[in-house]
Amino acid sequence: MVNVAMLAYDGCLFSSVELLADAFSISNLWHIKLKRERKTLYYQ
Amino acid sequence: MEPDGALEDLKDADVILIAPYLFGAHRYPEAIPELVPLLIHQHKQKVRIGAVCTAAFILAQTGLLDGRIATTNWQVSKTFIQTFPNVLVKPDRILTEDNGLICTGAATSQYHLALHIIERFGSKALVRACSKVFLVDPCRVSQTPYIIASFKKNHGDDKIAEAQRWMETSYQDTLTIDAIAERVGLSSRHFKRRFKMATDETPIAYLHQIRIEVAKQKLEGTRKNIDEITHLVGYEDSGTFRRLFKRITSLSPREYRDRFSTL
């Protein structure tokens, strides 16, 4: 399990945080699909 | 969106990603005092740190990027270079990683960052699957084709401003640097020196950029062929034009038209 931390702050572009969170969520889903396992790759 | 952790939680991370700020709205944010030593400490622990787009300004304040290759949003790359002269900036690159420090270019390069991390901790098969979902070409390495030339004009040198105006309206003519210098009443040598000081460009590079920018507009919005565009923007030889176009945009004129034509 990989722990990805995202550093947000006042004035930052939150869309960027959301985009990356979505990207890793999609990656988690495909990881399960490709590896046929239940364990996800990333922790967010 | 609400934070679900404190700065201390970064100590448990394998990868730390710093969100970008909206440039133009305000000056780049100062890194808060607690953040700098924390990022330095985590970097020493081999934690990968990614600066998304303009977040390179925050990461660079730690000093970790000094002597390292980095990139940032092309629209602020000149400011970044001036602010952090010790960083080896590659403004054309979509993504860089040097010693565990990752930086990205503008906007959608965040997808490239995600794919980069997915490949590092996942697999190439996973990257292929995700790139199809994101509609992102994982092989694209340059943000150059997307760069819109911006020309420095608030330098206060009237003679150089006059030369710039002349180049921008007469780019289609056969212009020589000597003729431009003479027009604004300067010796060629003096003109070149003052031009570079005022605009950060040589006069010939400036003229090429104007011509290529016009050529890009013609390729995007007209059906004129490459030879016609070559002459319209002031070049006599289409080979020279194609070579310069590729050097400045990283695409051939045909590739550029295929990608950006609005017709």
C-alpha cells in the first residue's frame, strides 16, 4: 500500500487535488481489475 | 473540501504532492515555516515529493531543487527562473524527476504526474489502462506545442519598444538586424545588447518567435499550404521555416495543424 499525501492550502487550486485523488482512485480500480485482487494500490 | 489530516501526517507518506496556486491572482505563496524543514526531512527519508504546476515555487523555497532539474507551468517559467536561479529549469518539459523531486508543467500535466507515480509503484500495464481512461498520451513529454509566445514590453526602453513594434508589423518583410538597428538610431552592436537586456531575447530570436506565432495562427485557422505560410510570415525557404517551426514548437507544421486546426 502506497500512502500518497496531498498538501493543500488557502489559495491553492482544489481542482488539482480532486483530479489527482480521482486519478489514483481510478488506478486503484484498474489495479484490482488487472491483478484480480482485492487489495488496492494506493491509500489516500 | 476539508483537510483530513495535519502537517504531521506527512511523516507517514510515501509520496507528498503539493497542490498548485492560481497564478495571476496573487504572488506565489510563502512556504509556512514548519513546512520547509518537514519537506527537507522527508526528502532525506527518500520520500518522493511532487510539485504540481506552480507548486514548484513552494518546493523551490526549501532549497531542495537547487542544482536539480525542474519544470513548472510555462506561463510562469521566466519568473521562476528569475526567482530561483540555482534551479536547472526545463520549461519545455511536461514532467521532471530529479533525485526524487518531481515537478510538472501546466494543467493537464497533472495526469502525467499521476501516471508517473502509478508506473513507479504499479506497472506499465496499469499505466496503459489508466492513460486510456484519462485520455492522456503517456509518451507526451513536452508542453512546448502549447506555449503561446509572450513578449516582454514593460522594460521602459523606448528605442527597443519601437523596434519591437516594427518587427511585429513588418515581420513579413526581409528584415535584417542592421536595418532594424539603423531604424531606431542605434549601432548594430549596441542595439543587440540593449534588446537582449530589455526583452531577454536576441533580436533574431524575437523575430523568429513573432513569425512562428503568426504561422501557428495561420495553421490553426486557414487552409493555406505550408509554402504559402512560409512566405506570408517572411521566410523565403520553406526548409528553413519548417526547421525553425520544429525547433520552437517541437512539432512540424503539418503535425501542428493536425493537432490544433479549428477548421
